[in-house]
Amino acid sequence: MKTRIKQIVGWVCALAVVAGANSPFVRQIFAIPDHILISEGQAYTLEIPGLFTAQKNDTAVTKLMGTTLSDTGGNVDLLAQQPGEDKLTLEILGIPVKQVALEVTPEKNVMLGGQAIGVALYTKGALVVGTSDIMDSYGNLRNPANEAGLLAGDTILSVNGQEVQNAVHLSELINVGNSDPLQMHISRSGKEMDVSLTPILDPQDSVWRLGLWVRDSTAGVGTLTYLDPAQKWYGSLGHGIADSDTGNYLTVKNGEIYESHVLGIQQGKVGEPGELQGDFFDQPLALGDIAQNNAFGLYGHSYAALETLLKGRSIPIGLHSTVQPGEAQIVTTLDDSGPQRYTCQIERVTQQGTPTPKSMVLRVTDPELLSRTGGIVQGMSGSPIIQNGCLVGVVTHVFVNDPTRGYGMFIEWMLAQEP
């Protein structure tokens, strides 16, 4: 009988623990971050459950501006005063329940972008985008590239020790006038290796071929995000430029960005992303070079023309811990009037400890932007996101099934790519 009573009591206690852990109150406690990062001079509001009070260490790093409390919940308002570390203790009836570490970093300012830019990028070597069979002089279909194990996405870096400059140069290196095997140095998924393959003489035009389709450059329109004047380093696009055939990010040999004219707008529709149509080939001055192309954007060193273009547009960086659901602005260019601010709602924020591209979900609410573009369109990638007077993120992708909504990325993740 006693054993049975103990089992019943055990089950009741277990159910009570489970019920308590799943209660809204307990979930709110677990939702409070253990560590909050704030920039010097910026305010931060921490949402807490009802019945809590807040006590702060007696330091000058942060200032407790006050609390707004009720039975259901409230806010703790903090001001970051100087770089350093601090602690905030949350209590119930004087009993400490949770401690939150506060870290204040030095204020960082950048120059705000939003300009439409043209991108002219040249890859290292020649990128393999596909293969095709060749009929040899005996009437047999063959493919030297496939026989040697070359794959779409490989980059041919050199042939017989000579660096490949572009697709035309690759053809010249192949057509040396004989059928001797070629020693190629290639890059595949970040690893380099050597392959040997023998070209075939095409009897139709007497040209030596490998059965490869290659690409060595790309051009397009996007949006500048920021310029870091201290580093003379810009960031743009909010995502890398990938080859349309292979999906691989293009390796950078060289390239430049230019200010672009927006010539027209193709509105976004459900299932059909829109597009900003631009032209930059008549621009006499480049704004910067292209040094990096990765999952977080397109980067490079600024020229004097870019610094002049953005002069007077300094804005503080808002760290990811301060980004909250609510109203924000997207800065983008739709015509020759230049960058303008358009309202949006940050619908969801994903708190991330390490850089990943999809940090928040946005919804365009600005009537003008909706009427002109239908929402977020191709070419707007890289548009800065502003909340509470700070640059907090960048537009990265549109939802294909709902062009009024899309993804944004914390600006910190772009800045983390700086040299």
C-alpha cells in the first residue's frame, strides 16, 4: 500500500513539474536571454514576466532607467553608458531568480548605403558550368572532360603550369596544335587538385576541344549596404553571387562596383519575383573594387568616389540583441531620386549566436513601395534595415509565394566579414 502511495505521489509531482515547465510564466523566464550585447550610447528594453523586479550592479557601465511592471508582465529599460560588463538580477519577492550578463561594446558608426549599384565581377580561372560530347574524326562521340572526371562547379586554374586568365585564354592554351595530354590544376569545393585530359580535334572546324562549357565573368544590379569609413571597406547585396548553373559562389579574381541607374521596375507577383532593371555601363567612375564574395555579401575596398557619394550619412550600428519585432524602415533606390526610406514590419526575429543568413522576417507596409514594386524584388538585396535610428540589418531574399515579405540578416554578420 505504501509503495502504491509513493508511486501516486511521484506521478503527481512529475506531472506538476511538467505542467509548471510548460506554463506561460516559466516559458517567459526561459525566454529571457542570459547575455545581452549593447552598443555604447544605445537603449535596450528587456521584457520580463509579471511579479519580477530588477536589481543592477552598482557600476557605470549601464544605467537602469526604470521598470514598467504589471501582473502580466513588464519592461526593464537600460541605457548603455560606457564599454564594459555589468549584471542585472531579476527577483521575485526579493529572491534572485535569474541573472542576466550585460556587455557594452564601443559605439560603431558606418556610412549608410541604399544606392543601386552595378556589379562587374571576373572569376579566377574558368568556371566549368557544363559538358557536351564531341564527335571525333572516326565518328565517335566522346567527352574528354567527363573521361578525366571534371565536374560542373570545378574551376580550371592553370593548364600545363600557365595560369588561366579567362575563357578565351583557356581555349588558346588548349589549342597548342597537338593531342598531348594537358595537365590541369583545378579547384573543387575549396580543395585544389590536378587532372590530366587529352583534347579532341573537332573535324568540323579543326579546333581542339575538351567538351566543356565555361564562364569567367558576371554582371548585374544590386544594392549597397554600408561603407565602413575606418576600414575603407564596403558591404553589399547581403548574399553572395552564385553561378546560375552550378549554384557555387563565384571565386573573385577582380571586379568593380558602379553607381547604377534604375531604368524600370518589374513588379513582384505570387510565384514570380519582381526585379529592378538597371544600367551602369555608362558610368565613368568606379565606386570600389571587389575583394570578397561569400554567403553574407559582396565586399571590397572603397574608392574616393564612394566616400564622396555617402558623405554625411553616418549611422550607428544596432547589435542583434537589440532588434525586436515592430516597425522599421528599408532604405532602397527606385529611381534617380536616390535612396529613400520605406516602412516595414519586422515580424519575427531569430536570436542567433553565430552568423547565418536568415535572421528576421520582414513585411513591407509602405503604400508607395507596395504600389511601385509589389514588395521586395530582385535588385533590392543589400538594402539596409533601420530600427530605432540604428542600422540593424540587410534585406537578403524575397518570399516567392508572397513578395510583400522576405528575409533580413543582422548587420553584425556582414560586418564580421571585414578584414
